[in-house]
Amino acid sequence: MNVASQQSLAARSGVHTPLVFDDPSRFLRKGRYEQMPLLSSLTGSDNSSNSNLSFISDVATSAMKSADFVRNAWEAYSTPVNYGLEVPIARDLRKVASLIEAGMPTQFYYVQYRNNEFDTHVHQLDLHARLLAYASDPIHGFIEDMDRIGRGDDISMMVFTEFGRRVPENASGGTDHGTATPVYVIGKR
């Protein structure tokens, strides 16, 4: 599952197409899109005589069930856990927590730090420290939330970047792209 406005290459698979959504309350909302009447007419119909129509019907039914599940999980979710400031990564990790709590049968969730904010080529020192706090508070909150719902032993989180940074500071007080990067794996097992 990919929590974002568009699918990331990191969530791409040759076997499964990930569910991609950003806002659970707008995910295939009834009556919102022109294709809803068509999707509704395909679900529950007997299309067994036409394999192409049967396939489309199965996909439409699956999409509508998934949308309902995501929306219902998000609407029912409530947590006393503090995820830090209301930054996008905190909201996205709460979306994942809501789905895990609701029993979504997914083994892989992907969220990303939005807007490429860690691409710090200038004035990195203060900005980088602030960005790390904006990321670490939601990660801590998510791990705490998984413990709260009894799933702390079941999850692992991998934190990585798609590009490394060079060690030496550049003339603008930042660092340039490099070839190596740290990867953090967080979990109890």
C-alpha cells in the first residue's frame, strides 16, 4: 500500500499492484466521480460469459471494497498517541496505523517524506536538525501506537533515502548528492 497522491517507484511490484491513496475520505467517494455509476453497474453483475467484462467487474468490485475499507478504517480510528507536529509524514503514518488497527491484510506500507525537503544543498545544519525532528516524532508516535494496539511485535519500519549525501560541506553550507546512505530498521524483532 502506498500512501501518497501517486505511486512511488519504491512501491512498484511485478506481482501486485499497490493500493495508492492520499486522502481516505476522498478515496472513491460515492457520487464524486463520473465513473461511479459505471463501476456500480459492474459490481455484482453476472459477467461470466465475457471474460474481459468479468475481469473489469472483479477489479471494480475490489476497488470499491478497498475504498470502503480504507474510508471506514480512517473514520473509526482514534488514538491518544502523540505523533508530534501536524506534518504530512505524521498524518500518513496515522493513516497506516488506522489500517493496521482495522486489520487490513497488507504486509507492506509505503509513506514518504513529501516535497523532497531533505534535499538540503544550502544552509543544511539548522534545517536538517529541524527536519529530523519532524520525522523522528511521527516515527516514535507510530511505534508507540503499534504497541498500543498490540501490533508492536508484528511490524518493522525501514527508513531510507533514495540518494546519499557527501560528507564535506559545499560552499552554500549544505551537502551535495553522494553514493551511500544510511538505512534504519526499527522494530522489536
